[in-house]
Amino acid sequence: MKHVAYQLYCSRNFPPLENTFAMLAKAGYKAVEGYGGILGDVDSLKRGLDSAGLIMPSAHMGISDIEADPAGALATAQALGMESVFIPYLSPEERPKSSADWAAFGKRLAELGKPFQDAGMNFGWHNHDFEFHVTDSGDMPLDLIAAADENLMLELDLGWVRVAGLDPVGWINKYAGRIAAAHIKDIAPDGECTDEDGWADVGHGIMDWAAIHSALQSAGVGHYVVEHDNPADDARFAQRSLATINKF
């Protein structure tokens, strides 16, 4: 694996960021994934990363933020040495409803990604579960996004694939060659970890990581990003998840 990164959104409830960097370095991480809320002061962020011996090869940036200042978004990604930028989410009111609207959204992403791709970066979409809700025409939105442009990449969030009731291995195989990164996220057994929204530390839930890791390696995915949407203890999550991945 080229990168095993930690999505910094996991620690949003455990400020300050400098403490998170120190915790991650102590746990053995070498890379992190950023998100829009922390990207405002690039110089300070870079100093913090450098001080902890961390890199940020990827980040989530909001579609409205990039559209409002595409040159600024690109400059931020370049200043931090990113290899990949992913649009992470659409609020319910923003989400297309029809197949045609989802296809148009894919084209919108493709246009937005061109400056990043021209600069040598991957650009694409990070899924939740709503992209697997079939439209009235019988299409899956994720397929429509991917079909918009073969240069659009995916950051496949495997936990959300499973929440949608689908097989992560099948979707890894389906989009082999288009997956620039994967979110390594686990799901607690029914009724457990209710205080953490039903998510689990990687390796402590129901996901079949042996099969998933094998599929990711066969698909050439070398960028793993561990994530938990609401850990009660981010250090516990970071440490146990990395220990699991180191045993893959």
C-alpha cells in the first residue's frame, strides 16, 4: 500500500488539530486525509503536518467551495502536495432525482475536475449510501456519475456500500481501475456501538476485510483511508484500526 491515511474528520470533536497530529504520529500514521473545514489556513496546516511528520495526499472539498474559487482550491491542493481531491457529499435538497439529472451532475463534476487533472491529480467522487438508491428509471446514481467521464475517479467508501445493502467486493471489482482511494470503514453488529452511530473500529465489526483487501489489491488500490464518522475515542479508533490494517 502506498498510503494508509486517517480522515481528519473523525477527530473533529477532539480539538485542537495539533493534538490530533501528535496522536496520529504516535500511533504510527504517516498520512492523513483533509476536509474542507480545516483547509482555510494552508501555511499553518502545512507547518502542523510537517512538525508531526505527516503528509496529506488527499482531501475532501465541497463542490460549492470549488465552484466559488476553483483557482484557490487548486492552489490549496498543490500547496499541500495532494495527489487526489474528492467531492464528498450532497445535502438531501441538492441531490438530483432523475437519471438525467444525475448524469448531468456527473458532467458537472467532470468539468470541475479538469484543472486538477491537468495538474496531475486524481479528481472524483466519494460516496455515501444515497448514490445506490435506484432512480425511477432503474439506474444507480453512482453508475451515472462514473459514466459521465472515464477520467472521474472514485473514493469508494466501503462502509456506506455495505450500509446500502450491497457487496463491497462486487463494487470494487466493478470499478477496478477507477478507484483512486478507498475508505476503510467498519460497521458494528446490530444493536452495538449505538453511541457511535453504529460504526466500529476497523476489524471490530462485520466487514469481511480479508476478502475486501484482496479485491482492493487486485484492483490496484494503494490508498487506504481509515474512517469512523463518530468515534467516542478517536485515539482508540486510530490505534485499533491501524493495527488491523497492518495485519492485512
